[in-house]
Amino acid sequence: MAFPKCFVIALLVTTLSFLSTDVGTAARHLLQTAPSNVPALPNFPIPMLPLPPLTTIPSLQQPNFPPLPTLPQPSIPNLPKATLPPLPDISIPRNIPSIPGISMPMPSLSPPPFTIGSTSTP
């Protein structure tokens, strides 16, 4: 279970680091400050390999399929348009009566009182 959590954390850190970096400025800085101790690579010629002769691919005979039978199109009857009855007027009461309060004793979360006279031995 620890691997997915570590993966998610690493992904989050990577995402945040990329979001907080101005990539354009960083790339321009890297291009302008080329290291001077790196030797220049020589331009090597690109070797030209002789191309093999092109062979023609024989064409295969196309299969002849019988035509597909046509199915009769079902006729859809015209349905009457459904009309909805008008909605009744709903009046919202302005004064909502309050619910009478019910007094319930609060449960006690403290331990029961300890009496000196009672001891329990297992």
C-alpha cells in the first residue's frame, strides 16, 4: 500500500515543479549559455546505401460476394403529440411554524463514579 502513495507524492512533486518553472526562460538561458569546454562535433557525411530494386507485388483476385438482400422498411405510424395538463398554482406559506423543542438529557461521556467500598476482583 505504500508504493501507490509514494508514486502519487512523486507525481505531485514533479507536476508542481514543472508548473512553477518558466520553461521558455529556462530553455533560452540554456541555449545562450553553452558550455565552452565541450568540443564541437565534426560533421560526418551521411552514407548513401544502394537501394534494392523494387519488386512488384502481385495483385490478388478480388472475391465475388453475392449482393445483400434488402429488408423491407417498417412503416412507423404518426403518433399524436402528447400535451401535458397545466401545473396547479403552488403557494408557498410565508410564515413557517416553528417546531417545538424537545428537551432530551445529554448523554454523559465521563466514566461512572468510583466508590471506595466496591472492589472487583477477577
